[in-house]
Amino acid sequence: MKEGEEKFGQIYFAVLGVVALAFGVAELIASAGEGFTWGILDSSGASDPMFLPWKAIILLAAGLFYLSSVNNFAEVHQLAKAVMASIMIWIVAGMAIWARIASSIPGEETWFNNLEGFLASYAPPYCPEMFLLLFSLVIVYYILKEE
Amino acid sequence: MPLSVDARWDLIDKISKQTVEFGARKHTLKDAIAELTVKPLTGIPVAIAVIYGFWSFFCDFAGTLFTDGFMVRLFDEHWLPWLQSVFPGGLKNPFYALMVDAGHIEGGVLVASDNCFEAFGVLTSGFFVVFGVVLWAVLAFYLMFAILEDAGYLPRLAVLVDTVLHKIGLHGYAIVPTFLSLGCNVPGVTATRPLETRKQRFMMMTLLAIFVPCGAQIGIMQDLVPEMMGWIFLTLAIGYLGFGFILNKIVPGKSPELIMDVPPYQMPTLRNIVRKLWIRTSRFLIVAVPFVLLGSIIVGLMYLTGAMDWLAAVLGPLLMGWFGVPSETVAPLIAGFLRKDLAVGILGGLMEQGIMTTFQVFTSVILLCIYFPCLATFALMLKEENGKEILGSLASLVAMVFVYGGLIHLVGIMLGVA
């Protein structure tokens, strides 16, 4: 890994770690009481209250993994922590997307949803992990570089 | 002439020096990730994420998409009304009541059911439990299980929980039969065979039979009481560890170490996943379907002949006094001998009729889990354990039902919910 890439990785994943940590805290607070919806960001956990505390713990852990990976980022064991954090975010975000897919297929009155209802299932607001998913994909570059 | 132990080791040394090349090996990213997943500090959050993904997929695949999305509509809006219109007899006809709809009393009048949970018929409740709920739950469970198994995560989970399970006389490998039992107790009991001592096998089988609900049962519980699932699993996990600890202290025998192969992580192949899914799901259906239908017939006949009312009257004081559940719980408890998923389904019918409070439903679900293994599991235990061990397992079951069931009732009273 080149020095510039390492430097970028350190800064990028430190910021992402802080954001993941903040989202984790927000979801933890949301699971204890009422969360918040801010624009297209939804941290109320209204759709899956049973899973919310677990999701919060996973995001917190992912944030800590990212932060602990930034020192000597190019070293393989350190990089592995950032990869693991990203995989944890992919699991949580993947399940949030899967939940939308599963609920978008059957219709309310008919067997299958109509196009309008189907598309409406994917409309905002989105949960924090779906935003993190996008930014966590940067790790793929480092994985390919390492291999 | 046979070699002494020292001479053997010398020979091994000589052979390995000539055949094995030693040198520094650079850790790859895969190795580093593999290490992270077995160290407790990093491995536990990863395990939480994996289990989260597992159950989240399970709930949305089986619950949201198939059961709630399609099957409830298919069975309640099409299958049940069609059977009610074409099946000869009608309400009050015993054969009709057994096969289609027993009906229920509303304002002193016997009325037809409007959903398959309440109908209690072989062709309605029986079919709905198997094909409307359980099939999709089992399919989702085994799909995720096969992916984790083939990716190489399960052995790492075993290493991770090794320390905790040693406290109850088992080792990390016990997580494999436990996880398998969450799909179906039958392969779970079979998977106890690699355990080395009779003590470990006895303990494992007893814990599986009492505290690990099968995928079918979980599927029905998820459909009926989704908001209670966390509490149900927590109660069962406390029982599993607590009772395991006690068993470890009182059962004689040793709990030796077991060396386990931890393979490298790898990408699961579609062919293997499909094959495993087919074998496990089809075997499950072969075992489950006859028992569910037989269970429906027995419960239906007991209702029709009045045997259920008699049993409810006899066992009612015990059920109400000790466990805090109504006498109507007798029916699901009897059905539970054959299939626990069917039993929870019957419980769902009682719930819909407003016979039970939320806490009573919770207690009944726990009682159904712990009071006896289903017939298929019990038959396998008879094969795997000797007479003394079977008696031991049964004695443990009885003791556990009364102690744990009573304890839950007591906690309910103290919290003011029972």
C-alpha cells in the first residue's frame, strides 16, 4: 500500500468510525425511548423495535473497529479490523434492504404489490446503516489492493 | 519389535525434518480476519452481527414475505372458505369438525372460524402450520445455516463460546448441535455423537430436548408473539446455562477436551447450498408432516369425545395453581407430544379467542418448549441413550418443568403481571 493511500485510509476510516459510533449511540438512545427522524435519516426504529438495540451495539462495535484500525493502517491485522467493521455494516444494512424487499413484494389487497406501492417501499427515510453502507464500500479498494 | 513412545517421537522428528519445510509465513488478510473472529474482544461483536443477520433474514423471509405476505391470505381467504363451502357436513358434524373447522362459541352460538389458527381442523390448522408457516421458517433457517457452515464461521463460533460452555461441562463444539437443533432437534441430537463421554452426550441431549426450540416452533412463535421473542430466548438461554451448570455438578463422568478442525474461510458454493437445503428441508418435512397431521387428529378426537374437557378439569388446578396458565393449555400440551409447532399453533387459536393474557401466553410458550421433546426427538433419544440415561433425562425434564415453570410464575406474580 502506498503512503498516500495509507494516509487517506487512516483519515477516511477515522471519520467513518466516528460517524458509525455516533449512529450507534443514536440508535441506542432510540431503543431506550423515542428516536428521531431528520430529513431522510430515520433513527426511530419504528419498523423493527425488537432488533434496534442489537443494531445499535453492532454499529457501536463497527465504529470502534474502524477507530482502532487507523493506527498503522497498512498493516494487515489493522486493515482486517476495518474490513470486519465494514462487513458488520454490510450485514446490518443488507438486512435493512432485505426487509424492504420482503415487504415490497406482497400487496395489501392483492397478491402482489402494484408498481406504485412497490416503489413507495423504497422511498426515504432511511436508517443510519444504509448511509454507512455506501461509505463503507471504500474498503473494497483496500481489500483488492491487499490481495 | 514395537517402538517405545520416545522412539516413535524421534522417528516423527526425523521424518518431519526431511519432509516439512519451515519458514516465516506472512499473514494474509483472510488469516487476520479469521483471528479477529475467534478473539473474544472482537469475536463477540462479530458473532452478534452474524446472529443478527441470521434472525433478521429469518423473520423477513419466513414471516414478512411468505407467511404474512402470501400464506395467511391463501389459507384464510381462499383455502378455509373453499373447504367450508365444499366439505360435506357443516358445523356440529364431527367429521367436518375434525377435518375442517371445529368452530367456536360466540354469544352462546357455535360459529364458523375465519382463520386457520382457530379452525383446529386437520386440513386447515394442520396444513397451515406445515405449509403456511413451518416450511418457510425451516427453509430460511437451513439456508442461513448452510451458508455459515460452508463459509467456515461455525467452527470459529465454537472456539469463541468454548470458555463459556466449559463452565457447564461442555465445550465449544456443543454450539453445533445447539444451532442445528434450532432448525430441528432430530439432527441436533444426532450431532451429539462426536462428543466423547456419555456424560457430555447425556447433558447435551437433555439440554437440547428441554431448552432449544426447533425452527418450526420458532416460526410459529414469531408469527404469534413477535414482541415476546427476545424474552422467550433470554428465558431459554438462562435455563440452558443454569440447568447445564447444575447437571455438570450432579452427573458423574468426565468432560474431556475435544480437538476441532477450524478450516479457512471460503466462499460457499451454490451447488452445495442447494443440495444441503434440499436434503435437510425434505427430511424435515418427511418427519414433520405425518406428526402434525396425526397431532391434529388426536387433538380433534379428544375435543370431540370430551376427553380434552376431562383432562382440562383434572389438570386445571395444577396448571392454574403452579404454572399460572388456564386449563385450556392442556390441548397444546398434549399436541406438543407430537409436534411443538402444532402445539404453539393451537395456543395461537386460544390467544385469538382471548382466553389467555399476554403473560400466560409467554409462560405457555416456555412450558411447551421445556416440558417434553417432540415424539421424533424422543424416539431418537431412546435410540441414542441407554435405559438409565433415558430415565435420567425424563427425571430432569419433570424436575425442570416444575422448578422453571413455577419460577416463571413466581417472577410474574412479583412483577404483578401473572
